[in-house]
Amino acid sequence: MISFIEKNYFKINLLFLSVISFYCMAGLIVPLQSISANKFVTLGMTLMGVLLGLYNFFIKKAYLTVRKIEYLILFFLMNILTAALVVKYGFSTNIKNLVVFFIYFFAVYPVFHSFTEKKARVLFDVFFSVITVANTIGVLVSLGQFLMLQGYRVYDYKGLLIRQGFVESRLFGILASPNYLSIISLMVIIYLWMRLSLYNKVIKILAISSIVLNFAYIVLSGSRTTYICLVVVALLYGLMTANWTKKGKSILTVALTVGLVFVSYNGIKYSSDIYLKAHSAEIKKNLANVQKGDKNFSLERTDTSEENISNNRFAIWQSTASFIPKRPLFGYSGGNWYELGKEYDASAYIIKQHYLTHNGYLELLFYDGLTGLIPMTIFMLSFIISSLKKYKKYLQEGRRNHELITILLMTVVILISNLFLSSTFYGISLQGCILFVISGYYFSVLYKKRDGYRKLDEAEIKEVELGVMDYIHNLCQNENINYSLAYGTLLGAVRHKGYIPWDDDIDISLKRDEYDKLYQAILQDNDPVYKVVSWENDARYPYPFYRVYDARTVYDNNYIENDIDLGICVDVFPFDYYADVNKDMVKLDTYRRLSVYTLYGIHNKNAKLKNIARYLLVLVFRLTRVKTWNQKMNILSMQEKDGDFIDYLMENKRVSTKFDKSFLDTTIDSPFEDRVYKIPEAYQQILSAIYGDDFMEIPPLEKRVKHDDFLAYIKEG
């Protein structure tokens, strides 16, 4: 069964994204609501999402490999806790919300992780293509209703009487909500506009037509939320795409971009007002729709006034906020807030009116308290900050990634619209799906994307490492610094005259004073290619020792959570006077790993349930700086000022690997691949101390520990 799923995994995900995007769109287009409201359709879509989420979680182990998913897991767990605390008021609605979260976090968010960039882009485009086609058709029909001045009311799938067509000076059309659908229309515009250059002539004409239609709908919908988003998006687009080497021209470009949007918006609004006044007699004759506001001959909204400019939102927010101090930690739950709220204040405005919060952030705090708000906020901030840093890097390199700009602009739309709209998370929501699609695509594809770099094969990686080692060797010779190959590299030099066949890195060791001397020598040398990185010169650096690396290279690291780019390198280890500090060092090293490693990085196959404790502790220690722990480890390792033995102390020493301090004093030449490097004259004693007396014996196959494969890249040109 698993082999079948793996063989068809891409097709399954393609089908799932197509289904969920159409399902969400059907819920927003009134004539199609019978599809999304059908219990068998809903059950089928839900079952597909849950099964895919279970497969991703237990088989694919997405919780270990997908970035930032730990915060979503914590949010999910906090919702379980909140639901349990209010279970006496009911459980079915909260169960439904938990199912939705499960689909969001484990089916939608990781959907791109297992595929190549090409396949991931296909999934991304299919998802937005379904939305674009469905939304544009809905918008086209709605615009036709405006031209024909149709306005009417129908019952939706919930039995509520809703407005359709052009009613009360707003174009509702065949859509359930002009506020939500105009937001989707704006995202469709962003998606199509950023892809125009990729389309052929026919598709480009269709795309431009869709952009025009969706823009017109935004204007006619009268959505002030979308208008704010539109202006901000236009401003940001101008700022992000302008060539800032010519500031005057760039400022003019930004002004023209915003001005064009403003003129276009008001031009459509003005033209529509003229059209409505020209057909005033026809509107008056439409007696079937004569209700308050229906006979207004302009796009000036009739449901707001200077006295109620927020359309009751201020009253809703104030009323909602009054409940939060009463349950600040765990909230009222997304499903049973009304029943629970009545017990606290039955006379409150939101209770009497049974209103939603109309603010996504207030909604999170109200439903889930601080325990839910904090992990979701951390997730969102991580996504936003990381994507902005990625954009900044592209900008510094003189590049523009249109996919990244698309995602940033869509994120801005979601962030702003959440100030005025509810239910991005609670219940299957198109905005919720879009949020986790774009964030998942970013972390799985764009975060790892290496534009301007060429992927290296294993042989090339080793050659780059040897280049770094050549630089160190020559610098040590010139500066009279005594170094030697260490650990597996030393063993490889002695036993294989080069790399251990199943090893692919290079380690060297120096006594502490020589270690410091080499560090300063590299800094002073200021070579354009070969650099040194440590916790001292980069607070993001995760290790207690330093590395000498090729600055032209980077590699993908599944262990490290922060955004530092680590190049192909040689690890440099300091050997200090031996002290029995292992117990304290293990503790500090654990804190270090928890502060900066991914769940994958701290996962232990044999730890089983103990891993759960590690995952939870990660969320705590991520609030600390890895530099703090590295500094403490260094201080602890240097506490002895003299002694007979030396060792590398900044790791978990399950057995003693100390050896006589004189063993590193004298070095000899040793062949390594097609080079010659330094090894200790007393290499036999050192290798015996580290690996045992049988170090020359080739271990059996099962004990040949190979480092995890990693992808390495070198800058082209």
C-alpha cells in the first residue's frame, strides 16, 4: 500500500489541492454552495485531507523535516487543551475545528516538501489556477448582473437570506460575501500579474482580461478592506520592483504605480456612477427589489454613516475584548465561545447579537487565549521575517524572484484583511488554505532556492573541502602554526591515505593557543574566498568550535533552524587541558542544541517517547541565543590552566578520549588524497585513545556511519 502511495504521491497531492481549492471556492459562490454544503462532498474532502495528513505525519514524518511546523503542532495541541477545558458545553464544533487545523498543518502546509522545485511549482500553480478560473467566472457573472442592474435576495445553504446582484449600492453578484471575494480577487490579480511574462500570447490576453474583471469587481464590491489592501499592495509592488540605483526614477515609478491604481479605481467608480444615473428610471421600475438603499444611483454605500463608519466593528471589538481578561490563557474555544460567554456576561453585545469578531487577531486571542496566539504569532513572524530576509538577499544580489514577491504581497493582503475579517483559521477557509499554501511553498521551495548557484556532486564537494584545507595548511606554514588532522580525517589519512570511503568531511585540531592564533591569522588575512565563522563573529553560528569555509559555497542544512548560510568547510577543534567537566558540558550542549536545532536535528531514533520532551523543550530554548551556550561551553572548557592531558571537551564524552598533552606538539607529513597534510607523530596513541587499539581494522558494514547527505552549491561565475 505504501509503495503504491509513494509511486502516486504527486498525483494524490495534485488531486487534493485541486479538490480543496474548488471546495473552498464553491462555498463562496452561491450557485455552487450546494456542492460544498453536500455532506458527502464535505466528508470526502475531509477524509482525503485527514488521510493525507496522517500519511505525512507518521510515514513522511513531516514534523521532523518541515520547517516551522513545530509551532503549528503546538497551536494544535493548545486547541486540544482548550477544547477539553470547555467540553461540558459541547465538543462537536471544536472537533471540526481540530480536523480543519489537522488538514491545514499536515496536509496543506507540507504539500510541497517532498517534491522537486519543478513539481512543487506545478502544485502551486494548479491550486491558484483553480481559484483564478472559479473566481473569475463568478466575477464575470456578477459584473453581468451589475450591467443588467439585477438585484435580489435568496436563501443560502444555511437558510439565511442574503443579498445577490447589485443591491444597496454594492455589487454582491453571485458571491456569498463581497468582502471575502474581493480579497480573493486581489490575490488573483497579484498571482496573474506576477506571472504575465511567463504566458504565451493567448494565455496573456486571458490573464489580463481576468485582471481587469477582478479589478472592476473590487471597485464595485465597495469593500473598504480590499481598497486598503489594494493601495498598500500597489505601494509595496512599486517599492519592491523599482531600481533603487536611480532614486529619482524609482520614486517616480512608485508614485506612478500607486497613482495608476488610484486613477483606475476612481475611474471605474466614476463611470459606474454615471451608468447608474443614466439607468435610474430602470432601477426605479425594479419594484421587486425596492428595499432600503436599493434605489441609490451611486456606489456610495448606504449601510455606513459617520456615526457608524466601522459598520458595528468597533462595538464588536470592544465587546470581544472585554471577555479576554476573564480567560486570558486558554480562551473560549472556536466552537463553544457563545455558550461559555453567556455564563460570563449574557448581556454583552457579541452574545446578544451572536456576532463573530471581525478581526482575525482578536479572534485568535478570544478563542485560544495566549497559549494559542503565541505559537501562531511566532509561526507567522518566522515566515514573514525569513521571507523578507530572502527578499533582501535577492535585492543585494541584484535579483528579483517574482514568486517571492507574489508570496510577500499575498501575505500583506492576508495580514491587513485579518484586521477586519474573521475565520482565516476556524473552519475550512480559502484564506486559511492560501496562507498555508504560500507559507509551505516558501519554506519548502523558495527558502532553499539557490538562484545563481550550481549544485555540486560528491566529488566536487570533496575537492572544495580540499581547497579549504590547502588554504589552512599554507597559512599555518607561513604563520608557524602547529595543526594536525583530527578524528575521522586523521583515521582516514592513516588507514586510507585520504577520506574514509563513507566519510566526507575534514576535521583538524590545535591546542587552544594555536587554535586562537589560527583564528586571528585568518581574520587578518582577509582572503576573498576563504573565511572563518564562529560564535564570536556571527551570533547565529550554532557550534562551539569555528569553521573555515569557502565563501562561494552554501549547503542546505536540515539540522539548523536559524537562517545562517553555512558553506563547505573544515571544522577546527580546540584541545584544552583536561578537566572532569563532562556532566556540566553535556547539560550546556543540550541547551545549545535545543536553542538552534530543528526537530530533525534533535530527534533520536532510539529515544521514542523522550523525543516528545525534546520537541517541547525546543520551543522553550528557541527563545534563548545559541551564542550564550557556546560562550559558556568555551569558558567551561578552558577552566584548567595546566595539566598532563588534553582533550576536546565541548561534547558529550561517553568515554574518555584524553591523551598526553605532548602528542600534538610534533607533527609529520602524511598523504591525503593527492595532497600532503600534517598529522601528529604520535597518531597511533591518539587514534587508540579515540577509537580503540583496533582502529586500523575496517568496521563491518552496519557500523560504517555515514553523514546525512546534503545538497551543496557554488556561486556561478
